[in-house]
Amino acid sequence: MTSPADVEAAVAAALEEWDEVVDANLKGVFLCCRAALPPMLEAGYGRIVNVSSGAGRAITHVSASHYAAAKAGVLGRTRHLAREVADRGVTVNAVAPGTTLTPRIEQLYDARRLEEIAAEIPIGRLAVPDDHVAPIVFLASEGSRYVTGVTLDVVGGRYLI
């Protein structure tokens, strides 16, 4: 359950913070795609794999609304760009990682809260960064040549609940 303090903090997020989060998480994807696409289109082949977040797919307890909005924007960008370049030999997909045990997450939450979050995941643990490597490699590989415009949820079964 979201606390009243969390709601107040989300509502009061400064425009500067909003811009920083959206720039890093959505504009960054736009700029990378814009830089990568011309040589891919010229070659008639390419793979773009954008990194979104479970926060862009569903409500989470570890994200603020500006982060969730930016990550949802990545998913929209992925789908539309995939449609725009599908006939040019370029696929565009995304992964949406769930809560991942990183130094940032360890700094934000104490051990008890991390255990509570893990208990909400059917696999029974938080992801570690290595859990995201193989899905990204697959989407970047020739094995995914007929996959475009999709989001692969790497969330430990969280959406089964």
C-alpha cells in the first residue's frame, strides 16, 4: 500500500526532477534509436532492444510516477518505431525488467522491505543484473528475426499474481 507521504512526494516532484528522469529514461532511448537507425536502415538489417521497466507495464511499489511514465513511453516508442521500420529489415523490441537488486535498490530499502518485495514475486527473489542479459541477447540475435514490437517482461512471474 502506498503511504500518504509517498503520494505527497510523487505529486510534489519538481519539474526539474521530472525532466531529469524523463530525459534519462525516455529521451535517452529516443536519441540512441535516432543514432543507431540510419546505418541499420542503410544495411537493411538491425536489432534495437530498448530497456523499459516493469514500472512502465504495471503499478509497482518501488517507482515514482515520473519514472513509470518515462518507461511506459519507451514501450510506446518501441511499438511505433517497430512498425515504422519493420519492412526495412530492422526489428525493435524492449525488455521490461522487474525490481533488480542493484546498489541503488539496496540503498533505498532495508533487508526487511527487500524480503517483502521478493515475497510478491512468484520466483521468490529479486532479479540480479545477470537475469536480464540472456533476454536482451536473444532479442538482439538472429533467433529473434521474426519478433518485433514486443516487450519481454523479465519480472520473475510477477504478473501471474
